[in-house]
Amino acid sequence: MNMVKKILLTAVVFVFTIACKNNGNPEIKTVDTESADLTANTIDPNITYTKAEFGIEGMTCEIGCARTIEKKIAKMDGVKFAKVDFNKKMAMVEYDPAKLTPTNLEETVTKVGDVYKVKDMKMVEEFSEE
């Protein structure tokens, strides 16, 4: 039995020695940035953006709920600005009406979680500071 243990120990040490060899040449990866679509969510200064405010029901926490919804809205193509205020249970979004509709915003909120519901969506000239 001692002989089997010594052989296994030697085999394990040998495998680790070979597997952990440090190759002095670092791996180099190149990324082709010219073919990447960098225009997906760019801001066009010539567009007249629409501002929308709406309430969100069902949020129970600031980080898990409000920030998640805010990030999902902000990633939408055509959104210039998105802010979800947990304390006011309200979202403020500035978006390109040629790419998005209020229905798209509502669908995005409800897709984050079944408990979230949009209420009282309205278009505004300026966001409220209440």
C-alpha cells in the first residue's frame, strides 16, 4: 500500500509540474474595432428628443429594482437619458421618438419583472423636480 501511495504522489507531483509550466510568451489578442458597430446608441444633436415621466409600481428596493429598471431603459436604442427614482417611484426618460414609443418603454419595464407596472405616463417639456 505504501508503494501505491508513493507512485500516486509522484504522478500527481509530475502532473502539476508539467501543467504549471510558465510559458514566457504572453498571449496576444487583437480586436478589430473598425468592423464593430459603434453607432448603436450614439446621441445625434440634430434630433428633437421627447421627455417622458411615469410612475412604476412594484419596486421594493433601490438597487435591485430601481437600478435594474434604469439600466434596462438606458440600454435601449434611442434613449438619451434615463433615471429611475426609487423614493418617488418615478422614471424620467429622454428618448428619440423615431426609434421608441411610450409602449416600448412600458414593455421594457414590465419585462424586467412581472411585478412592475407603469402608471400615469405623460410627455413633459421639462422633468419635474418635486
